[in-house]
Amino acid sequence: MHRRAMNRRQALRALALGSVGAASVPAWVATLGDVASAHTGQPAATTGAGVPWTPAVFDPHQHETVVTLAELIIPKTDTAGATDANVAQFIDTILEDAPDAERDRFLDGLAWLDARSQELFGADFQTASDTRQAALLTILSSPENQSTSERTGVEFFMAMKDLTVTGYYTSAIGMLEELDDDGIRFYEDDVGCVHPEHQRD
């Protein structure tokens, strides 16, 4: 694997998982991340003109929930969001190719999210208000959240963030609009930061 590609994948993983240490990443989350990394640079699955794309793994409700989650993680602002980059489609492709156990863990996490949202707000995640959706995700992403009862949700959201960030920043939209990378530039070596104060003697 080329060094530049490896550095990008490492950076994407770090961006997605934030302050979580590598040793703290559950094995199943790491496995899905590895499957996603193997897909980067490959064109997204397409259908014929005018033919709607059909998920291979998600049912309609699961798909809509993943679309909502991905857009909450990378919302559309003055640049494209996760929906524009077809992140939910990318995640469905990753799950289709993932081992059964890891796929099931992700889908179990989706079901847990709906159940927890129903418990807290009386509505599944997709139909809860924007404020309540954000509140639940804030709980799940808090480094201080050590609740064993929420471990399924915490791990699921880690996986969701990792796959969303990878899917977005390796899409054509993400590379062009956010990374300013047209796919043409190539560096034989890792040039590192170009600021003088960051150069080694």
C-alpha cells in the first residue's frame, strides 16, 4: 500500500474516533473500518439512469436512519454533506462485504438506537426531533460515558462515525470540496507539514 494512502486512512480513522485511544476501539468496529479502508478509491455502486438504488443490507427504515445519522455527523453547510456524498450507500456496501458478525453488530446497534430513543423520547430515532437526536448522540459520544447499559450504542456510534468519515472524505465530493484533492496530485514521499516552525532540523 502506498504511504500516502496509508496516511490518509490513518488520518480518517483518527478524525472519526477523536480522543478514543486505538486500544479502546472494539475489535468489531476496527474490522468494519478495515473493510471500509479496502474500499476507498473504488467507485460507488451505481444503477442505470433513472433507476433508484436499492440497499443490499438495509431495510427502508434502517437506510433512512443511517442517512439521518450520517448527515448529523457531516451536515451540509456551504459544502456538501454526507447525503450528497452517498455515505449511506457506501456504508451499505461495506456491510454487504463485512463478516456476518460485524454486520450483525452494526444492525443491532441501529435497533438499540431506536429502542433507546423510544425509551427516552417516545419516538424512534428517525422521527425524534433534531434536538433530541443531537442529545442522544452527545451522550453516546461522551468520553465520560462508561455506562454498561449503553455500551452497545456507544460502540455503534463509534462505528457509524468511522464509516461516515471514511465514506465522505474518500468520495469524489469529499476529496474535491473538503480535501481540495482532485486525485491527480501524487507524492512519492510524505512531505509532511510545510510550515517552517514544524520542520525538523
